[in-house]
Amino acid sequence: MPELPEVETVRNTLKQYVINHRVESVDSYWDNIIVGEVDAFRERIYGQVIHDVKRLGKFLIFELDQDVMISHLRMEGKYFYCDYHDPVEKHTHVCIHLDKGKDLRYHDVRKFGKLQLVDKSNYLEVEPLNRLGKEPFHITVDELYSAFQKTSLPIKTALLDQGMIAGIGNIYANEICFVSKIDPYRKARDLSKEEVALIIEKSIYILNRAIEQGGTSIHTFSSNGITGLFQQQLFVHGKNNQPCQICGSLILKEKINQRGTYYCPTCQEVKKK
DNA sequence: ACGTCCTCCTGTTCGC
DNA sequence: TGCGAACAGGAGGACG
């Protein structure tokens, strides 16, 4: 499940391979990946050169000549950089054929990912990127506090809202609540400014640490694809019925707004069941 | 305008 | 053991 740190790792790795390649053609094997008409996508991207790979929240942004190709990996999206003649794997849905006999391939078991072209001149001002809030690195306490004031959602759920704060997915939302010692059920609007400041601080800390780890654990590219790291050093996510590393209480798993939520009832002072 | 539920998908895990 | 149901999850869309 790529979140901001994983996408950043993918971006850094991908950059080393695809920059300065020209797109020669595109094959699509599952058309719902590409937003809009596949033929239009194919014609529009033809001949454009990849100049840079950027990231905003969990979106990858391939900077081309006239357009940007915006890519969201959702749950299981991966990129392969390989030779044109390499066999196409089962879950590879889009092959972007580059010059020099190379391919950039999009692979996604669940087929949830999206790929779309947007005019480069104003891509931040139109969908999908104009929906995004600021990332934890840039948002101010006042901005997040005031966004939280406008919702009745639990803090755990609010952290997942990309319009309020961008880049946090379910895994890190759980970790951030734990490390901040905040009850995931508490309404976001009930947090004090000090608590919001703590949330931001811990978010930055956790995301940066994950990015660092990703940067050192991504040596197996090219044939295996860029998958992003798989989380090490998690405190609560996926740890239900295991003892909390801080206090020894058993980590619980419950659903909050349909999402699996893991927490330590003691550290996070969760009273009601 | 906001919250809730559904949809998109397939591989894995769970329950009978 | 086998097989269907439930689950996992990001985000957009429908609906109230």
C-alpha cells in the first residue's frame, strides 16, 4: 500500500531510469487504468520526452514536454523498467514503450491505479491535484486546526482525507495516532492546537523515517519492479493481539469508518470500546 | 457542504 | 478438505 514515503521512494528510483526517454507508443491491456480514452492518451503522449518525475501527496507526476502524466498507485501499483522484448507479466496493464528499446510498465494486481495526462501549464489547478491539501511537511498548525474544526470525523479518519492533509494512508494514520498518544476515535475538531501541532510533528517524523528506510531498501529494481518499502518498525498497524512495545497492553483492531484501525488502548487512553 | 455507503478488483484468509 | 464469503484498501461518485 504505497503511501507518501513509498511513492517518494518509487519516484527517486524511477527518476534514474526514465528521464530523457521519449515515448514511442503505448499498449493498454486493461483500459480502466487510463483515465479517459486510451486512443486519446496514446496519441497525446506520443513523442513526448520524460524530463522529470515529481510527487505530490501519493501522486507520481511524470513531467513531459506539453503534459504531465499523473499516476496514482492506489493499493498495489508498481512500475517496471525493462526491455521492450521482456515478457509481459500477468498483472501488467499498461506498457509505455520508450526509445532505446526500453519499456516503462504499470503493474497492478487490483487494477485500482490510475494514469492520466494533464496539461503541464496548470496541472496543479485542475483535477485531480487541485483536490489535495498540503503535505505534513508544509501545512501549518493553524491550517490543519481550522480544517479539523470543520469536520465531525474521528481524527484517524480525518488524517486519511487527502483534501485536509495529503499523503497519509491507513498504515501511517494508525502509526501517527499511536506515536502522538491520541485516541483514534476522538473527533478531529476536539483536538487542541497543541495536539494538532503534535500530530504534524509526528507525521513529519514518521514519514521522513519511512522515506529514509525506503531509500536504503530499494536496491532490487528493474526485474522485480519498484514496490516501495514494506513497512518495518511499525508500532501498531497489523499488530492486533500483540503486546504494545511501549506498555505491553494488547494492541486492538477495530473498524473506524470502515477502515481497519489499530491502537494501544493504554498508551492512547482509549476508554470506550 | 458534509457524512455514509458503494464501487472498483483480485488474492488471501476465514468460517462452516 | 473444499468452497464460498469476507476482507483488504484509496479515492471518487451517488445519495441523503
